[in-house]
Amino acid sequence: MCCAVGNSLLHTALVTDHLEEMFYIGVLFAVGSAVMLAVAVALVVMRRPLIAWLTGSVVSLGMIVCFALSRTVGLPGGYHEAGLEPPYGPASLLVEGLFVMAFVAWLGDRVAHGDAPALPYRTHREPVSFGADVSHR
């Protein structure tokens, strides 16, 4: 949860600058921040937080990949950054990477204790038979 909040705070601090520099990057920062804040809340309140862990991990991995791409081949619209931009770049990579590692550890712990998480499921329903009911004869 702390990594998700840290990720949200770090990216929120950079939204305004990125909106001015390249609008769609600023929007992505704002959306990513909001999603990670929702993930942090969900991790605390959900009884079965698998969806929150998966969402946070996908967003964190996406942020890591986009960070790397923006410093190598660039992103659409000619967006290219140079260097790690301390302290935000390294701090972001740290909390994103730690979030993914925490998810892997959480998942491994659940599997090891025979409590493997599952996606939400429907309750079991008896099959409905169609046709004549011969039990009333």
C-alpha cells in the first residue's frame, strides 16, 4: 500500500510540468496517479485484493517500461527525456519495482499456504433441466 501511495504522490507532483511539456504524458501521469491511489485504498479495504494487486502491478510495470522507452527510443509525439531526473526518476522506479516485488511475494505466500487467490466467482447454481419432469409420476 505504501508503494502505491508513494507512486501516486511522485507522479502527481509531476503532472503540471508534463501537461505543459507534452499534454498526453501529463494526462497519463494523472490517470496513473489516480489508479495507484485507488489501488492503495483497495489493498486496505478489499477482502480479496487480487484485482488491486494485478491492477497496481500492470500500472507499475507500464510506468517502468514507459520510463525506459522515454529515455531510449522515445515515445509518440517525439517525447524523449535524458537521464534519470533525480530524485523523481529513481524514486519512481524504486516504488514501482517494490510494488511488483511485493505482489509476487504476496502471491507466493498465498500459494505456499494453500490459500491461492482467485478472481471473483459466481456462486454455484444447480443446472436447470429442460423438458418433461418425470419425477412426479
